[in-house]
Amino acid sequence: MATIRLPTAKGLEDFTLSPTRDFPTATPPFPRVALAAAHVVADPLAEQDPWLDAKVDWDRTIAFRKHLWSLGLGVAEAMDTAQRGMGLDWLAAQQLIRLSLDAAKDTPGAVIASGAGTDHLAPGPDVSVDDVIRAYEEQCAAVEGMGGRIILMASRALAKAARGPDDYVRVYDRVLRQVKEPVIIHWLGEMFDPALEGYWGHADHMKAMEVALDVIAAHADKVDGVKISLLDDKKEIAMRRRLPRGVRMYTGDDFNYAELIAGDADGHSDALLGIFDPIAPAVGGALAALSRNDLSTFHEILAPTVPLSRHIFRAPTRFYKTGVVFMAWLNGHQDHFVMVGGQQSTRSIQHFAELFRLADKAGLLRDPDLAVARMRQLLALHGVA
């Protein structure tokens, strides 16, 4: 097997890769809804200011969505994994959503839902709650106008403008009354985006949860589900047990997803996860096992992906997208390790080396020789011979 010298805290050490692994064939429908929040592929050759511009390789970006669909997963489009509001602006997000919806029409069984938020409205002291409502209405209308299903994203502008829980209730009440089809509400925690601290009008997550549950209960017919990204399985389970009948809990917990998806005697979570982007082959195989009620194989496949996910999503969690794109590069889904906003620079070479080791242990380096060659390129760039 291939061997490579990788940096550790003690210096360079030889690492020998494991044999490649074949996961069970994904055969949907699965017993859980599984949506992967997909990344975008930057165009490294475009004339641009990398920290300011969002130049996307649309062909490679859409090809990756087709890869996810081929494994039986749905796509959560234009979310934070795609650097939405973190390099990818609303104009580019609209093009991404349009192209993905068009590709889904040509892909039998493809499932897609798309983010609608307020990221074209910059937070500021002059932005009112009514401005936030209008911004939500504009993006929801755009997604629905393209024939898309809505994921209602958290709003930085609302977090800045709201004076308390009542403002959140007013905004979500107005928006949910107008949507044509049930939406997925996304509660993105401050560990993913510090600007969203205090969402729902409370810094305490349990108090915030009460506000969110009241909103959902008042509009249960317009809510397909709620995705919470708080990286706390106990909070997710507590909320899951109180959702109205028919409203799904979509786990956004990239630390504890295996147990949450498997569920307990009182229920389970479906999934809408950024980690499903780099570990998609394992997810497809695990869900195929779950379809056969083979919990042993389900956990055996996903167990080694959890340390990988915890590493990719380690603090500062908002930099997790760098690890997602790094994995796509190692596995040949793109020819370069360049990101929108230049975010390939947000993690250290030690971080990438450990990510490489954990991806190997999880069986997620599909071509070890290619992965080694690309890791050596990155090492050389960092001055590691």
C-alpha cells in the first residue's frame, strides 16, 4: 500500500494507507430523508480578487451534485457549506440554485431543496424588522419562482435588528403564511456563524427553543421540518420529542449524527448535514444497511466517519468548509484546492495531515495513489519535503 510522510506534533512520521473499501450499494428509498449540504467548486483560473469575488466552476459544481444523487442522497443547495453568505453572494446563489434545479430535472429520483434567506441585506443599525421580512419574501419568491423547495435559512440581519422573541415570531409568521409548500426551517448555531448568537431572541438555547417551537406549532402545515445545528445531541432530542406530528427533525449535528439518525424508542432524526458531502459513499452504504434493519453494519460504517467529522468541524467551526473541499480535491472531484474567498488558507498543514489519516481510516480515500500525490503537493507548498 502507498506510504507518505506526514507531519505530527512530534515531527514527520511515515503513514501507510489502508486498503480501499467498497461500501454497500445505495438503494433508495431509504428509511430516513438524507440531504447533503453541498460545496461549490471555485474557478481558480478566473480573473478575480479571491477574497472579494465568487467565481464558480459551474460544470464541476453541478457534476458533484450528480455524484451525490447517484449515491441516493438529496442535495441541500446554496447553504453555508456552499459558502453562502461567506463568499457566495445571493446573485451567485440564484445561479447555483437554477442550475441545480435544471440538473435535478434530468436526474431520475433527484431530491433538492434550496436555501432562502436575507444575505443580500447587510445587517446594520438602519435595517428594520420590516426590511428583513421583505428580504425573506424576495428570496422565497425567487426560489419558488424557479420551481424550488425552500430551506428557510437563519438571518444575520434579523439577529441584528430584532429586539426580542416577538420580532422573530412576527418575521416567521409573515414568511410562513406566504410560502406555497412546506419549508425546512434552519436554526444555525453561533458556533457555525457568530453573527447568529442569540437567535430566536435568547442567548440560552433552551429558551430560544421555546420560541422556535411556538413558531412551528403555529404553522405546522407550512413546516416540513426543522434543522438545528447546535452540535448538542441532547438539545436536538429534547426538541425532536416536542415537534408537532408530521414535522421532521433534520439533524444538523455533525458530531453525533449516527446515533441521532438511528434514533431511539421515541423517534429518530432525518438528516441535512454538511459532513454528508465528503462522506457520501459511506452514508449511502449505511442507509442501505438501515433499510435492511442492519443496525450493526449501519454503525460499523459510520463509526469511523465520526472522528473525521469532529476534526473537520472542530473550532473555529465556521472553517469546516475547508476540510470539505480538501476531501473533494483528494478524491478527484476537482483538480485544485482553491476555494471561494480564499478559504483554503483557514486550516493548518497539521490539520490537513490529521484529516488525511482520519479519511483513510474511514475508507473514504477512493484512489489512494491520487490522494497521496495530492497530499504531497500540499506538503510541498507548505515547505515539507
